[in-house]
Amino acid sequence: MKRKPVGKIIVNILVILLCCVWLVPVYMVIVNAFKSRAELYENIFAFPKHFTLEYFQGALKKMDFLMAFKNSIIVTVIAVGIIVLLSAMTAWMFVRSNNKLSKFLYGLLILTMLIPFQTIMMPLMQEMNQFGKFFGIPFKDSLGGLIFMYVGFGAGMGVFLFHGFIKSSVPVSLEEAAIIDGCNTWQLFWRIVFPILKSITVTVIILDVIWIWNDYLLPSLTLTSIKNKTIPLAMSLFFGQYTIEWNMAMAALTFTIIPVIIFYLLCQKHIIKGVAAGAVKG
Amino acid sequence: MKIKKGWYALFTAPLMIMFCIIVIIPFFTGMGYSLVSWDGLAKSEKVFVGLSNYAKIFSDKQFLTSLVRTTLFTLITVVIVNVLALAFAVLVTTKLKVRNVARTMLFLPYLIGGLILGYIWQYVLGDAMSTIGDMTGLTNIFFNWLVNKKMAFCAMIVVSTWQMAGYMMIVYIAGLEAISDDVIEAAEVDGAGFWRTLINIKLPLIMSSITICLFLTLSNCFKIYDVNVSLTGGGPNNSTEMVSMNIFNEIFTKSHFGYGQAKAIVFFVIIALITLIQVKITGDKEVSA
Amino acid sequence: MKKRKIVSLVLATVLGASMVLGGCGSKGGSDASNTEGASGESKGKITIFQQKTEIYDQLKELAKDYEKETGVEVEVWQISGDDYYQNLKTYMSSESGPTVFSLSSSTEIAEMSAYLEDLSDLSFLDKINDDLIAKSDDKTVGVPMTAEGFGLVYNKNLISEDQINTTDALVQTIKDAAADGETGLGLSQEAYFLIGQILNTPFALQDDPAQFCQDVYDGKVNIADVKEFQELGQIFEAIKENQKNPLEVSYDDNCGDFATGKTEMIHQGNWCYSLFSSYDVDFDMGIAPLPIAGNKSIAVGIPSVWCVNTDASDSDKQLAKDFLNWLYTSETGADYLTNKFGFIPVVDGMEADNLDPLSQAVSDAIAEGNIIPWTFNEEWPAGIITTYLVQNAEEYFSSDMTTDEFLRALNDSFVTAANE
């Protein structure tokens, strides 16, 4: 596809314009983080009259941001790590030994992704309470318990994504060659298969990171004490029953999404790199 | 390939055990609750009522209407989201200079959680729309969408699309990037244009991404809740209340825990059927490596 | 590799900025760890969970002061206002509830009654009007946090009291305002501010509201045939015909319009005063009764009560009661309630010197006994406002439904909800 340079520039500009329209609501998040309630009432779309970091400071202080940030990082990193490793293993096993049990378990994982969360939250909390008592480990109001629950909930999508990718893009021949070379199943998976999964792994990581980073309902039910709050929980302080402290909420939101954007930028390269590396091998 | 049982267990058991504890057991407990009349508090009495909660569903007009509405919403949104997401993905995997910037920008909406997103869009679809209407005089398109039953429903579609398209784009990108350059180059050498390459080469090769995206959008749309609560709150006059919100209100606002659970089970069975049909149809078209 | 540098630069900047900005925040954090260190001789710990997000900061301060004074650690839990009751129920059902919590209506109290500790032995109960104390089976289970009142919050520069002291005058005022391009009486889109609170008045004005509600539920009387409701209907009609559709107005907009003088009055309560602080309000305001059927009283009720979790250990329950006693009887406690929380006092002898003008008006009305009750908290079926009544009102304001049809639709909703 070869086009004239002028045409290319126009396409580039059009794409950027599309993106800008797409981002109007994001613009609103940012500008309103600088406005007082009166200014916000006057015009929610306008550029702020003066830049003040007052609401950013206020939000950080009220949320105890560093503490919440730390908790969110711990939960997200550990939970996503476990989800990715375990679901890649499980998905590969399901694809490679495609027996009745695999099919049944796979179907079960997929089906449960359709369960509306609200319907299992109460039984789940009761069960976690019983478990906590039985084993003497706190499942509630502990980051560990929350991570455990995330792994359970993330299993469906993780296995689903890996399963689809392995089925369509990982050649069996490669694995058979490795077995002939004397790899056992464990080595085979980690040395040969897992590296090929790089691009889907990054995708799963991105999707799960965003889900867990932003999730509100589950932590709101499990974490109660201040020292355990994650960012979305801490942000809920700005949501009163009838009114929202917009400036604070928007400032907090800005702080919350910046790390994810950076993270996404870092990952994005790996999606491309992973594929490039694969292409070289192939 | 033959794999020993021990390896099979080692690879799958840890995840499956956690999954059963977290999802399966509570789900069946919840199913049990659908047979009782109960207000949701552990100390309150649970009265066994058999299947009468289920019987009640069929005369619950509000629930049935919201079920039809949710299905309609889902069908429309799934199509728009996927077409748009695929278009975005194709756009940002071409050799455009701005592709990386565009990728990030298009993906950004998904980073704003559902609740806040709904509140922000209230301003766009409410205030901004009526302001534009006042300025241009085109008041039959530009007015406060959220007070009009039909347009409030459209608003739900617009906002959900806006949120989900970038998300699905990520999955499509993964699929498109996995196509080896050789294949595309070969097609180009053969003289295939942009559209021919897309339809004859790329689409069949990303069938598994399509299955995944359709499934994810289907289930996300059916279960939509956050945007519903914050954007329209189900109004005006209940014209945009989706099933999840209906169930949530039954359980927590009206404290009819058992009945709400029964609705949830019925709802679950319906979406399970629909999505399984979808997975079956598109899954058959997948090309295996 | 230039990109990586840029990214890491951005990352560093963000982290740096959050450190600098968060300076105050982290200071708060180190304070907390200090007190933790001091509580080596800790005398126990209670947890508090309540619905008002706006007093969260002050409550945390109070917790610190209380610990300094008594050595008992107080931990404050908080969640967004909308999710409060649902989360409380889930916590309670999984045996991980707070020690002290708030409930906000008799429906909630009835539902949670099995979890409520008997509070009859609190030391200050005799100083609180018996009607304000929450009871369940004759047990005292909740002590009022504060009182709140609502009515017509009006701009004294724009209208005088005699322009709104009868239904006819009010309707005329709404029409006149519209003729001048202003809004007469602002309602907003949220269930409580669109219909819930304003519909309270005609119920509260009945001789025996409880009996009246029962008659409505039993189909013995239709509200569309009752004078108080018909007059409220006239007001709604005037709003529908003369003003911007209330469904397009949010709570924040409504209060903003009032604060900037574009709206002459809003149907609101004293709590909305806190919203005005960021505007330059240059006029006096007051709360007037909704004048239907000659009503001269504003509606005053208890938005929430403090309760103690009966599942807590005996020693924790005692700590919780000690805390409540301290809150209502000590000087520091009273200072927090009246000055820092801005609560209208409900305990005899507790004086608030610097209430905002709206709270002062409510407080005066209470002192004069010139009040009508909140029937929606006491008598109405659970959840009716957000699941039924708001739908009726939305239909009314977005279609050509007549006012009589509207009143009959409301009546049907009461019958349906009560018999569900």
C-alpha cells in the first residue's frame, strides 16, 4: 500500500482528530480537577480559570494516597502474577489433553464468567468468614484474602484467552520436537511454550491489571480497615449520597489512571516485540 | 500428545481449586437461596418456598420488560463495539506514524471506571447536548437525551460502546499482531489490496480473537450495571433499567433476597444459552494451528 | 530507546509530584503510626461505620482525640454514601460488622433489629425527646445523630414570606418568576429531591399519618381525592408548565442556580448549605413551610441514629456505649457534634452557637415545636421512593400525563409496594 505523502499526513491527522473526539470525557476529568464547585457549576466544559493544585493535594491527603497506592500495587501485582501463571498452565493443559474432564472444566470456567457478581457476593462473604474461622487465617479485611478471591474470579477470563491463543497459534510440532530432545512436561511448558505466549500474556496482564486496579465492589466488601484500603475504595470518600466532590474525585482519578497509562505504554512495546521475536524464530 | 495424570493435576489443580472455592461454591449456595423467602440478613428467618420464587418471575412485568430491553441493548451494542474495535485495531496496526499514540488514546476510556464514566457522560449527553441545540437550533437532535425514553436508551449504547471499544481493540490487536508478516507480504505480492487482505487473509486468521471479543462483549453487555446506575439510573420512568439493576434493586433495595436470586438464576441460564450458541457458531470457524 | 527515557521521566515526575503533594498525607500517616506505638497499653478498640461521607475527616480527628483521652482506639470505616446500607448488611451477615454504626429509617431498623444492642442504659437518654429515640420492641436501639429539616429554601432578597404562604400564592410566584425568565421553585432529578421529600408533607399533614397510610395501602382512600395532595398537584403542575424540566437539573445544578440567584427557592433541607460555601452567596436565606392546606410547619426528622452491634463481644459493646456517652455528654464530644460536624443538637442543654442560617431555622422550629414528621422514614414501604415513586414523577415530567393521573399513579405505587 503506497500512498502519496500528503495523503498519509491527512490520514494521520484524521486519526488524531478521531482520537481527540474520543477523548472529550477524559478532557473533562482533567480540567475539572482544577475547578471549585462554583466554577464547575458555571461551565463544566471550560478550561479552568487558574491552575491550582489545591484539589490534588486535598485528594491525596484525604485518601491517604500513598497507603492506598501501596495496597493497590501489592494486590494488583501479586494477583495478576498468579492469574497469568496459573491460567496459562491450565489453559495449555486443557488444549493439549483435550479429554472430557478438560472440556467440562473449561466449559465451567467460561460459563461462570456470565454470573452476575451481585448474586454471589453475599454467599461468598459468608463462606470466606467460615473459612477464616476454620483455618484461622483472615480471608476478610486482608490483602491476601482479596488476592485469593481475585485469582478465583480471574481464572475464567485468563484461561479463556490463553486457550484461544494456544489452540490457534501454538504449533504442536514444536512441542513434539522438544519432547524428543528430552524435555519433561514441566520444562516443555516453561522453556518452549510459555515464551511463545508472550503477546497474549501481555494482553491478559493489561486487561487484568486494569480490572483489578479499578475494581471497587469486591474490595468494598472485603476490606474494611483504613490500612487496607485500595485506591478505588479510598476514592469513594468523595461520593456522598447526593453529591460528589467533583474536583477531588477528578484529581484522584487523574492520579489513579496515570500509572496505568504508563504501564500500558511499557507493555504495548512488548506485544509488538513478542510477535517480532516469534517471527524471527518461525 | 500423551500427558501423564500427575502433570495434568499439577498444572490445573491449583487454579481449579481456587476457582471452585471462590465461584462455584458460592454460586450453588446462592442457588439454594433462590428457594427461600429471605431478607438477606444471616439472623433473619429463611422460609422455604420451593419454586414459587421462580413462578413469580413469569408475572413480573418489569423484570420481563427489562430482560427484553437488555437483550436488545446487547445485540445492538455487541455489533457496534466489535465493528468499531476491529476498525480501530486494523487502523493502529497499519504503518501509520501516529499508530502508537492513537492506540493509547483509544484505549484510555477503559481506564475510567464505570461509575465515574456515567456521571461524566451525564454532562455530555445532558448539558452539552442541550447547549449545542440552543446554539445551532437543531433541537430535534441536540437536546437532553437522558430525559427522553428512546434517546436515553441510545445513550446507554453510546457510552457502553465508548467504554468497551478500546478494550476489545486490545484483544483484536493481539490477534492481528500474531499474523506473521510473511502472509501479509505474500498477499501484497499477489496484488491483494487493503480490503482483500483484510477480508480474505486477516479476518479468517483472527477468528479466535473474534470469538473471544464477541463472548466478552456479550457477557459484559448482558451484565451491564455501573453505567446503567450512574448514567440513567434506569430512568426516565424505568425505560432504561437493565436486568442487573433490576436484580440488584430486588436484593438490596427491596430486600427480597430469595426472589432476586431466582431472577439471577433465570437470567444466568438465558445468557449462558445465548453465549454458548455464539461460541459454538464462531468457534467452528476457527482455524487451528 | 528514546521512548523508554521519556516514559521513565514521566513516571519519575508523577511519583515525585505525588510525593511532594502527598507531603501532608504522609505526615498524617506517620501520626497514625505514632499513636499505634503509644497504644501499647491499648484499652481496646472499637470500629465506627456511618453513612455521612462529609463528616469523615472530622470523625477521624475525633477518634484521635478520644484515644488520647481514654486510650481506646477508634477506627473509622467509610464507604460511598450510596453503598452504605448494602455493605453494612453484607458485613453483618458475614459476622464482620463494625461495633458502632448508623441506620437511617425505621425500615432499616426493623430489618436489622436482630443485630441491634439494647441501649437503654446510656446515661443521656433522659435528655433526648422520647420521640426521637429509635425503638424496637420497646427496647432503645438507636440514639439520634442530629435532626434535619426541609421545606422551601428561599432567597430573602427575591421573595418575601407572604409570597409563598399559601398554595395559590406559591403557584402565582412560580408563574411570575417564569415570566421574568427565572425559576420559581427548583426541584432536581434525584428520587428524594424530585418527589420523595416533597410528597412527605401531604402525608404528614393528615390527622393520623400512620392510619392514613394504612388506608391508602388497603385501598380505602385514594390520595388523588385528598385535598392536601391535590394542592401539591397544583404546585407540580405549575412547575411542569412554567419551568425547565426538573429531570434535567441535578442536585448540584439546583443548588448552584439558587446560590447564584437564578432560582428563587428550592425544595431542600439544611444539609444543602454546605454546598453554598464555594459560591459568593450575597443574600439571606430561610426555610419556609410548603404551604399546602395552610401548612405552617417544616418537616423535621432524624436522618440517622447510632446503633451498637449486638454481635460484638461484651467488652467491645461496653466500650461502644462508653464512647456514645462520651460523645453526647463530654465537652469535647459536644464540641465535635455541634461545631465540627455542624449538627443541630438533639440533646437538651446542648447549645450550638454558630449554626448556619438554615440549620438555625430548623433548630428554632424544633424549639417552637412547629414541625411535622418524616413519614417516608417511618411509614412508607421500603425502597418505594427509589423504585416506584421516582418512576411516576419521571413519567409525569417527560410525558403529557395529567396531574390527576399522576396522583393516581402515585397512589397505585403505594398500594403495589405495600402489598408486595
